[in-house]
Amino acid sequence: SYVETTDDMFICHTAVNGHIRIPWAEISHLGMARSEKQRMLFVYQESQDQLLKIQEDLQNYQKLIEDLSSHRDFEELSLKGRQEIIDHLSKIVNDPKE
């Protein structure tokens, strides 16, 4: 698996799902979820209800963080994993004022 960014979109290549392409304009939330033991990037496309999580063992992880944070509002959260990210995004999507 690997991830790349272009001026127009975020592209995730996985063995299981193939190529997932999300134009920057369609990314509703992205950021870094940190726990005591790890950190994980997340990209959420609300229109498709699609959540991608990217573990830090990915090659060029720091460059990816820089690329993502330069395109959109980048959230840095203290969360413990996928379920807490989902819970956080659910609150935002259901009550955007938070």
C-alpha cells in the first residue's frame, strides 16, 4: 500500500481496495489521531461516508503529513484508534457547530 498526493487529489493504493481517489474538494475532514503508542492519519469523505486511516509505518509518512496539512484544515487529536475517530467524525457531521 502507498499514498500519493497531487494538486487535485489524494490517492491511496491498496492491495484490497485498489486505487481510492478523492479530490481535495471532497475531503471533509483530515488530520492526525495520536495515542500514547501510535499516531494515525485519517481522511474522511463525508459524501461517500468513507474513512481512510493511514498508519505511520508508511514510507515518507512525514512528507505525507506535510502534504495533507498544506491542502486543508488539519486536525490534531488525542484519540485511541479507528472507533474514536469514527465517534469524533460522527459528532462533527451530526452537529457541525462543535
